[in-house]
Amino acid sequence: MWTKQRKKRRSGALIVPALATVFLSYFGFHAWHGEFGIYSSYQLVDRKAELEAKLAGLRGERHALEARGLLLQDGTIEKDMLDEQARRALNLTAKDEVMIIRSDRNSH
């Protein structure tokens, strides 16, 4: 009868800690860099602040346009506003006038 004698190996004791380290590293990496990870939440907060600032600018522009639109409503058309719109649409000026055209969107 043959008996097999085995030599005790130390590598068997390292398998469980090595597997645990691999699994923890994998999940730790994805907890930080994943789509719903910690770093992504910081990026979302920054993006939210950027979009809220843009929204505030657009709301201000909208209110300015609404104020100009109120000047053009029926029955309350101001002569200066009507004159400005007609000159801009027809591209006309008098000989003794100087017209300064502002190209920015917030001009009044």
C-alpha cells in the first residue's frame, strides 16, 4: 500500500486573503470611479451649479425680452420703441444721425 505524504505549503494560507484583497479592490475602485460612484457625484454637483448659473442668466435675458415685449403690446406702443424697431428693420437713418449698432443680445 502506497501512502502519499504531502509537504505543507504556506501558499494555501494566502489564498483567502488574496481573494479578499482582489474583491475589495475591485469594488472599492468602482465605488470611487463608477457611474454612480463618489467621484461622479462630485462631478454632478459641479455640473448642477454650472447649469443653475446658466439658467439664471437665461432667466435674466428672458425677463429683459419680456420687458421689451411689453413695450410693444397693442395700445401701449411707445414711439421711441416703434421708431427703433422700424429703423432696425428697414436699416434707415437720417443724414444728421449717428446710429450705433450693438451686437450683443442684451442690448435695449
